[in-house]
Amino acid sequence: MKPAAHEREQAVFSALADPTRRAVLRSIASGEASTATELAARLPVSRQAVQKHLALLEQAQLVGGERVGRETRFAATPAPLGDAIAWMTAVGERWEDRLAALAEAADPEAGR
Amino acid sequence: MKPAAHEREQAVFSALADPTRRAVLRSIASGEASTATELAARLPVSRQAVQKHLALLEQAQLVGGERVGRETRFAATPAPLGDAIAWMTAVGERWEDRLAALAEAADPEAGR
DNA sequence: AAGTTGTGCAACCGGTCGGTTGCATGTTGC
DNA sequence: GCAACATGCAACCGACCGGTTGCACAACTT
């Protein structure tokens, strides 16, 4: 298997792009609901729509589903969020570095 | 203007959803390129495609463009990334809280 | 056993997205 | 002034996405 990092990254970011999906994830993370039908009751979409969102979230490894009896209970596995955060902070740091370098180059003497 | 928070949130997350757009943002943040034509040269897409991505990134306030002579130079303004990170950490914390509560509730009985 | 509740899967549909081509405009350099 | 380079804008297109409906099946309940 090839997790490939940027593949998971892609999965996470695109999973987070949809507002409904974010709502689903939030509901699961806060324990307000754990099954597709429960989530659908809290959201203005059908159960099948929620189910598709859950499939994507699961593919991004943001949630994990476990079948208990006749219902499938989902739980959050927010580890991938860490990857996304890492990407963002990396970009942010690069930006800061760049800014610092520019500032230093433009202001070598009068620096702090 | 009224940013409405969740509107900016939406803009940021959907802006980050596209790999090409992330590449553009990374290139700008690291100072590798700053104009649409430069970016297009580094990427396998046309200049106009990059330009559209830049428009979205600018709309999400992740970059800012300033016209200098005949070229438009873009710079990163990663502040919105902080919002996104805040959202993620909030979800992550809620998850941890929930997990802690469950663990605590399950601890005395330890059954499953 | 029969009915009820929850799930999984497939097909379909309209809208949006990422990308392209084409053209018009503005800026620089000779 | 004119050629070359960079940008802005619009139209168009194929693909994907979010959502729906419909149906078949598994699992409790009585």
C-alpha cells in the first residue's frame, strides 16, 4: 500500500472542503450523533447523503465505522487533522521565513 | 464588510481543497514565484488557470496581489490558515474530551 | 413469522469546478 | 511608434460532486 502522504493530505483537505461534511465531523467528534440516521436527523439532508459523506470521511481516515448489531456506529479519528495542520503551519513558517529574510535583506543594519 | 467567520472558513477550506491551488500557495509562501506567469511556468497548467486559482486564494484572503508596473505580484497572507487550524483543533479537542468522558465512564466498569 | 427499523448500493440529475482557447488591454523597451 | 511581454476577462467543455429516489437486505421486536 502507498499512503503517499500527499494522497492522504488530498483526501483530508477535500473531505474538509464541504460544509455538510464538516458538520458531520463536528457532530461525531462531539458525540452528538454516531450513526448515519442520527446524523441525518440533525442535518437538512437525507440519510443516503450523510452516508456518502461518511464514506469520504472514512476514506480520509477522519472517522471510523464499526457495525454494532443492525446499526453502524461512527467515531472520530482526528489524527489526519494533524497532518493538515502540519501542512498549514509549514506553509505559514515558510512565509514567515521568507518575510524575515526579506526584512533582514532590506533592513540589515536597523534590525532589532 | 461582514466576513461572517464561517464564510471565510468555507472559503479557506475550499481554497485548500485543490492540489494545484495548494501548490500555488506553497510557491508563493516560499517566495519561489510571485506572478501568474511565473507560477504557470512552474506548474503543468496554463497561465489563465493559475489566474483563476489566484482569484480564489485572494478571495479567501490567503494571498494578496499588488500591481507593480505591468506585472501583478502576489504575496501570502496566511492569517486565514489560523482560522482553519483553530477549527481543526476545536474539533480535535472535542473529540478528546468525548473520549476522556467515555474512558472515565467505562473505567469503573471496564466492560465492553 | 411478521412487521419494523437501519443499513448498503445503484442510478440519476443539476450545478459547480478545473482547465482550455481566444481576444482585448495595458506596459515596457527599442 | 511599434513590437513584445504580462495581464484581465469571457466563453466553452468535460468531469466530478452533492444530493435525491428507489430498492434489496440484515437485524431487532413482538
